[in-house]
Amino acid sequence: MADLRIVTAALAATALFAACGGQPGADGVSPAGDMEATAPAAEATAEPAAASSGPSLADGVYSDEQAERGYLVFRDTCSSCHAASEMQGADFMFEWEGSSVGRLYRMISRTMPDDDPGSLPQKSYIDVVTYILQLNDVPAGTTELTVDRERLDALIIES
């Protein structure tokens, strides 16, 4: 159930991207800069194979405090164009199921805000991702989610 909510959040992010006039690349992620701006396109967009023994979003991969910071960033930066309801639900899940949290992070950090993509600190982008996870009832844990590509790419959005 929580994984379904994650996918819904990711779909909403895609809808948000499209609503703001985004022009995604072949994989749906804009090539605008972020921490991996110099990575080859195939590497930046490849999805890892889901492993049942790997990390899971159900394990509590972010803290409530981090999601609260993400809410504040969303409220102050994103809500002028996007409603929180865009980041949750079946449409969001339809778009993002099978993708990684890393891909969601890269899409948001490379394309938002629409008027100045990539302008926020990495910490703000990862906090917004945790807010999206929280919107989709992914359980919080005690540690914060960090911008660790390997870890983010290992967290798969599933229904």
C-alpha cells in the first residue's frame, strides 16, 4: 500500500513537470544540471533491477523532520504552480511505478522550479522528495534520506 502511494507521488511529479512546460529527454528526465549533470545519459537514467532483499521504502528511509522541511520547501517554492494532490494518487503511481527514488530526485532537481531549474540546494530537493514519500504514506524512520545515488537508485517505487 505504501509503495503504491510512492508511485502516485512520482506520477504527480511528472504531471507537475509537464504542467510547467517541461520538455523531458528520452527517459522523461530533463538534462538540466544537478549532482549528476556530467554523467552519461544512459547511466543517469538507467533503472536498477529490483531486488527483494534490497532496501525498501517500507523500511523508513526518511525522518518526519525531513519531510516537514520538504513540506516547507514545497509550500514556499512549489505550491505557486503545483498542488500537493498532484504528488499522490493513482495517476502519480501509474507514471512512476518501477522507477527509483533516485530518478524522481533527479527529475525534480533538474527541472524545478520551472523558472530556475536546479537552483535549490540538494538538501532542499531531497527534502521535497521525502515530503512526496510522506504524502504517499511511506512510513518515516529515524534517519534522514541523503543524496546518495546508489541508495536512491536502490529504492524502487512499487505498488
